[in-house]
Amino acid sequence: MINSESLGQGDYELGKTLMKKFLQTIVKSGNTPEGVALLNSGVKLACAGSPVLEELRVLEERGAKISSCITCLKFYDLFGKVEVGIEGTMSLYVQYMFDADDTFVIG
């Protein structure tokens, strides 16, 4: 679960850089998470203009399920603007958590 477009607390722009580096490192590792659930401002990562669309696309091509919270997309006026993955519900995220061996929250 990624709950912010910026990684960590402190400087927002630094956090955006760290998020990109985090996702690039996952891609370069060759490992693929089963899924990536984007919540709160994390949904911005799957929409036009995101600096990490390429990384998310690679993960999706490798089989990761990428989903953006519908409630969050509506809040940020991004509903219907997802460029990678699907628009998901909270029920979907709860199911992801129950089905996963491990769950990590990033943001």
C-alpha cells in the first residue's frame, strides 16, 4: 500500500524524489510485488503527469495488480484519469491484505 505521492515526512520535494527512487529500485531488483494499492495522494502516482508511471507500468507488465482508490481519485478530481492499473474499492484492498503473505504501507 502506498498512501502518499511522497515518501517519508519532511521536505515534500525530497519525498517525491525518494518515491521515484524507491519504485525504480523495486523494478531494478527484478522482484515484483503481488499488488500495489494506491491510497490518499498515492493515487496521483498512477495518473497523467506522474514521475513514476513508467515504473508502475513495468510492475504491471510483470504481473503486479496496480489499483487506485476510487474515493481518493474522486477527492483529488482524478476519477477516470488513471493511466496504469485499475480503479479499486476499499473492499478490494481489504481482500488484498487478507490474501497477501506480507503487507507493507509506504508513504
